[in-house]
Amino acid sequence: MICSFPALADANSKILVLGTMPGVQSLQKQQYYAHPQNAFWKILFSLFDELPVPSEFELRKKLLIENGIALWDVLESCHREGSLDSNIKNGIPNKIRELLAAYPNIKAVVFNGKESHRLFVKTFGDSISLPQIVMPSTSPANTMKFETKLESWSVIKKYLDRDSRIKVI
């Protein structure tokens, strides 16, 4: 049995990005999207013109929080050989309804790949009425060109109203 990480969210979170379950390297490092070929961090840092991507996980998390992005996985735990979503068995879902209730500013759910969306719909049906946006998986198993993935992911920015934040000077 493998387990996902705690949700990364705060009161300013405007979108929730959901994966399925961390891969082997992510579990080993205890960091979301730790595989060096996973495009997640490069995509997010590119969207906010913050390249290069820092190696420190705390700085990566900071970019998400500062830009209103919460991060979690559909599954809390499961059995899986390797890192492929297709090998997931006996998945137990995370408490996504409770997370959304705790962070009412979240106004859309973004799925990192089709499998996370499929598992979400299988578990929650249409009981969560927020917009649901399925993005191409950032996994290296998805051989789509980086530029194409980046262009697809750029739609999340319309859900992030960065100017509405109160800035402390």
C-alpha cells in the first residue's frame, strides 16, 4: 500500500490541481512531481515567467501558494507496482469534498491527466459542481511536446485572479 502526500493549499487557493498518486521517485523524495522528466514544475514556472525552476521543493511549493494553486491527489492510498496509473488497484480516495469545504475560494478543479479525472468521476460522480478541466498529463509517459502541454495548461490562468490579492507593503 502506498500513500499520497498532504494537500498543499491555503485560504487564497483558487484552483485545485489533482493528480492520481505520486510516482516512485516522488514517494522516495516525499515531493510532488519529483521525477526529473515530469514537466509539471517547468510548466507552472513557465506560466508565471519564473524560470529556471528551483531545485528546492519549498520554493516550488511557494510558487503554487503565491499564485492561488492548491495541489493534491485523487487517491489517498492504493496498491501499485511502479509509477503507471494503469497499475493502480484498490484505490481509496482523498477527502476532496472536505478540502473544498475548508477552502471555499477554490473555483475550479484541474486534472493532471485523464486518469485522475476518470478516478475523480468514478468516486465523486457529479456531486462536486465546480468546473473540471482535464489537462494533458505532465508525466514523461505522455510523449506530447512540452510546448503543446504548456499551451494547454495556460488555460488555468483565467481562474487565477492574481490582482485581487491584498499586497502588504
